Amino acid sequence: MREVIAAVERRLGKTLRIDWRPARPSDVPTSVVSIERAQASLGWTPKTSFEDGMNQTIAWWRNRT
């Protein structure tokens, strides 16, 4: 989550104000994503890089506000 926040901050050119709260019992403490494992297990390959996806998301967000 911190990496995503940092990527958004870089693209917006500003520091986001984050209201961090204590974890809830239903929160997942850790999550690991492996594109290689998804490729091997599911035959799935991403069509959009993280960087391009972030740029598209920020552009979409800017067009809505």
C-alpha cells in the first residue's frame, strides 16, 4: 500500500494526507502477488504495466474532478 501511495504522490506532485487507522480483525496482514505464478498457473499475462496503469488511473481521476 505504501508503494502505491508513493506512486500516486509522485504523479500528483504532492504529499497525500493519509488517515492511518488500526488494523481491523478482518484485515489481511500480508499479501504477496506473483505475476510469474499467475502466468504458470493460469496462463495469465498482464497487458498493462504498473506504471502505465497508475498513469491511466491518475488521468481518469483528474478528468472526473
